[in-house]
Amino acid sequence: MLEVTLIYGFVNSVILALVALGFSLTFGISGVSNFAYGAMYVLAGYVVWILMHKLAIPFFAAAALSVVLTAGLGAALYWFVLLRVRGMVLSEVIATFGVGLAILELFRYLGFTGFEYTLPSFTDGSIMIGSTYLDYQRVWIVGVGVFLAVGLYFFTHYTKLGLAFRGIAQEEKTALSLGINSDRVAGISVAFGSGLAAVAAILILPRGTISVNEGYDVLINAMAVCIIGGLGSTPGVIVASFIIGYAQMITDTFLGPHWKMIVSLVAILLILVIKPSGLFGKQKELEERM
């Protein structure tokens, strides 16, 4: 049992990191908490399914189109909605949550419910680690998750656009004085975040069915990881993912799967009481010093 918990806890932690990376990236750069994030995740899954079953497009081509379309919707969300309320935190939350709610409930209204809405695995089969079987889809999740985390680090540290992202995130006024267009960069960050939500969906959804309710669960998990790790902190996201990932796996093993979501909610409550800025966050401390 210990071996199973360690292996599947690791996979669960990578899944949480994948789910939270886009949410954290968007907030860290633009300062916008995209509460339509879970809806983007579910939307990406349904778009792949529709392209495959209604237009007969091969899976990987449909997946690539879904990422592009979801990223484009994220950009549209910024330019047509968020740009008008940027800086008004409550309005940003209401606007993005409203858009996400509309997307999810539209799919429910159109009848996209049931067990037939599934995505195929990248590769069939499984491998054995010790005495534990691990399917290849979970191997893909771990591999792509690690690749994305490392790739994002190099992107934000060694590319022109990535450095512009960091400049806006660290000091927007100074970045503006250097000729960086903050609205353009923020719009790209929301698009990037939405695209990452789509990538996470395409990797994770083959393990089960596509469900409207999954959008709400994804949003809660992404928020939990980012709040515990510290909003906008990529190292914080990684550490928090492993804390919550193993806590969920232990809870699942000893109490049952229906208690897993409680872990995220309790973790959010505890970190807000003990250290509101999160494990790696500095925003709250800086505000208090000022």
C-alpha cells in the first residue's frame, strides 16, 4: 500500500501542478485571477470531442486545434472583458466567474452530460514500477508536466517575451517606462494560461469522462495550489501541488475518494489563517510593511 500511495501520490501531485500552472501564470503576470479557468479546461475537452466525433478530425490534430482555440478565447476574454475592469479586483472576479459559469452551464443546457464524452488515451498499455501497475497515460502526464514546468522556467528567464512577462509582474510602471506594453503582455498571459488549461485537460481527461462539474473542481484545486504556494510563485505551485497531492492520496486511501476535495478546501482555510500570502508569496508581507 505504501508503494501505491507513493507512486500514485506523485502522479496526483503532477496533475495538480498541471492544473494550477496556467492559473498561476496568469495571476503572476497580469494580476488577474481568472475564475473562468475551470471552464476553459472543460471547454478544451469538449472541443476535442466535438472535432473528433462531429468533424472526424484525428485526435492529436483536434487536440492542437483545441489548445489554439482555448488560448484565443482567453485572449478575447482579456481584450473584451477584463481590459474594462482591470485593477478592480472584485469586478475581475465577478466578470471571469460569470463568463466561466456561462460556458459551463451552456454545455449542460446543450446536453453535454453522460459517460459517452471521453477522450482517447495517448498510448494504450501500462508499465510496472516495483509491484505497482501504472498506465501509460499517467506516464504521459508526468512527462509532459515536468517538461512544462522546466520549459516555463526557461521561457520566463531566457526569452524576450518571458522577460517582458517578468518585468510586468515585478514592476509594471518601470516596465512601461521601458516601452513594454502592459496590456499586450497581460492579454498574452491570459491566453497562455487558458492554453495551459487546455493542455492539462487533454492530458488528464482521458482518465475519465468530460463533465461540466469538473470545471468547478479544477478551479477549486487550482486556487488551493496557488493560494498555498503563493499566488504568482511557480516554485510555490510545485511545492503546494505535492503537499495537496499526497494529502489527497492519503485521504483517498484511508477515508474514501469523496473526501479528496475537502482536503483542498481545508488547506485553503488553514493557509489563509496561518500565512495569508502562501508559503512562497510575499504580497501580503510587503503590503503590511508599507
